[in-house]
Amino acid sequence: MRSENTSAIRPSDITPESVYGARRQWLREVGVLGAGVAFAWQMRLAQASYTQPAWILQKMMQSRRREETTTEVLTPYKDVTGYNNFYEFGLDKTDPAEQAWRLTTDPWSVRVDGACDGGGVYHLEDLLRPHSLEDRIYRFRCVEAWSMVIPWVGFSLGALLRRFKPRSSARYVVFTTLERPAEMPGQRQAVLNWPYVEGLRMDEAMHPLAIMAVGLYGKPLLPQNGAPLRLVIPWKYGFKSIKSIVSIHFSEQQPLTTWAASAPNEYGFFANVNPHVDHPRWSQSRERRLPATLWDPHWIPTQMFNGYEREVAYLYKGMDLRRYF
């Protein structure tokens, strides 16, 4: 999936479980913080509330169902969880990993309303219990011309939405991110109109490649990656894959989404990955695959619909994708 916003990756580059568990050692290895700050950071991680109900993690670890949509080498866990776009926690790519420990994700509920007959407030456990969790591996693209390949753990978005019995008049589905400035320091700044809002056409939302993710690398999502519930729409830029969802609304009208409202000449509603349409401030014909360095930026060509043209192009038949970008 491409978000708006990278080297050949060897299997040895992928962070092993032992390193992930030893957070202090990991911090020293990547040189993020000094020893004293690393200790404080470790303590914050230990205090952070991003647990999910035990049965969810148990089911994820027991899952044997796996759908791989790419054979590309996975991005190391440390890059996936340490280099993020999540403006609710700050504008710098490392801000979410440094600030998201504040976020409380248990308990969690989602309000469902609009043109549907199954609206209400659903607790996270109620939303997830009917679904069999599965691993899916996606190309993950970002707006700032960097990209990742992430093994998401999730389930069909369409299967979830059907539970709410959308009416025939519902043409769009709108998602809203949590607004909690006390725990999300980026929301204390008027960078965007909070809360963050995104949306999909109903046929897009029902596509088999659209998933609701609850984990990655076989582990529950961390707050910086959108815990406890986020979208993954792999053929679109990453800003469409909204994080930390608290509301699902079925709409008869196309919604005004956050980035389309803030910069309509740069970010359209559809946000399909299209290397032939440049962003006003940069080319989108190539992307930087993480991990990358100044000396080895690892630029690669961007693919139409992020490599999923065969699967999703029919959704946009007859549309001018330069106008509806």
C-alpha cells in the first residue's frame, strides 16, 4: 500500500525476536538515544497501554492461514515500528515511536452509524471475535516517496462492514481516528483539522485486498503503527490507511477527507498509486525502499496501483485517473 509519504534487504537485516525483546539493547544498536534516555524510554514502553485482549494475540499466533501478495523481502521490524507517519504524535518520522507510549488502547470501542441497520458502539472484542485472523504481506508505500514491505495481521474489511448491514443507499464508508490531545501531542497543534478522517467508496472497501489490521510481524500493533485497529489499502497511498479507528460511518455522499480538505491540489479523495501523476512538489515515478542510507538511498520504480493493477484496475474503469487522483 502506498502512503504519501526505501539497499537491498537481506534476511539477516530482519530484526530477530531476541533483539526485539531486548529493547534497551536495540536502542543502543540503532543509536536512537543515549544510555540514560534509553532507560527512561524502556520504562515508558513498559508502562504503555497497548495490550489487546489475550485471545486476540493467542489466535494470531495460532493462525496458519497466510496470503502473500508479494515475494519482496520484508522490511526489518525496527524500521516498520521506528519510522512512521502519524501526525497525531508529531511531524518527524521518529516522533510516533518516541511519543506514542502515552496512548491508551485498552479498552477500545468503535461507533458505527449512518446508512446502515447494524449501528451501535462496539467494543474491540466484539468487532474481532467473529473473524479468523490471517497474515497478509503487502507492499507498503508512503507519500514522502518511501516504502516498506510489511507482514500485516488482519481480516477482511468487507466482512466487517457487512456485519453492520449497510443500506443500498450507502455509497461510501468514512473512518475517523481517535482525538485525544492529552495522549496524542501532535493534536495540540493546528497542523490538520482534527480528528483525522478518511473514506473509501463502498466497492473499494469490499475488495478482498482491503483489510482491517490488528498486528504486524505476528505481534499486536504498536501505537505508532495505528493500534489497536487500522486500515491497510495496499493499492493506495498510505494516508488512506487510517490508524487508531474509533468511528465507522456509512455515507450517501462522498466525504470531505482530511488531506483533501487541507491540500486539495495535492491529495485527492482516491489516492491511487499512479507513477504517471506527479505530486506538485515531487515526482511519484520512484520511491525509496527502507532501510536506506544517504549513500545507498535504494530508489526503485513505482508501480501502477502499487503493483496490484491486475487486481484493482477494474474498480476505476472509465475514470480519468489524472483528474480523480
